Amino acid sequence: MIVERAVISVTPGFEADFEAGFREARKVVAEADGFRSVRIARGIEEPSTYLLLIEWDSVEAHMQGFRESERFGRWRELIGPYFAEPPAVEHFQPID
């Protein structure tokens, strides 16, 4: 299992639109092979910044399985218009 971390900067004034889009986008990603869970949080100091955490079976499940699928296009249609800049994405391996 791996964790995808994305820091998403939303264009100020479009936070409510992004959150509404995310409610639909969450359903899209949940259907992807290798998906385990998703969580999102809004910044306190920077309310236009969001932290997205998605658990996947593997990096490949995210990068090949999801990112190269039609689902990713739909995901981006729902939330991408509100990005102020491309999200900063990294993958992490949990430790015990």
C-alpha cells in the first residue's frame, strides 16, 4: 500500500466550486482499480490550499491504472478548472 499526497492550490474565490466538484470526483476515483481510500482537508492558514491523501495498492495503480484511464479525464474535468497551478504530487510508503 502507498499514499499519494497532493497539495492543491485553488484559485481564490472558487473554493466552494472546487469542493462541490470534489464530491463528484471522489466517486470517480473510488471506482479505480487499486484504490483504497481518499481524504481531503482544507488549509486553515491558507484556505485556498487543500491536502489530498489517497491510498492505493501501488504506485502503478495510481500512475498507470488511474492516470492513464478515462476516469482520470473525468476527475480533471470536475476539479481541474479550479486549480491555481498544477498540484504537487508525491508518493509515500507507510512505515510501521
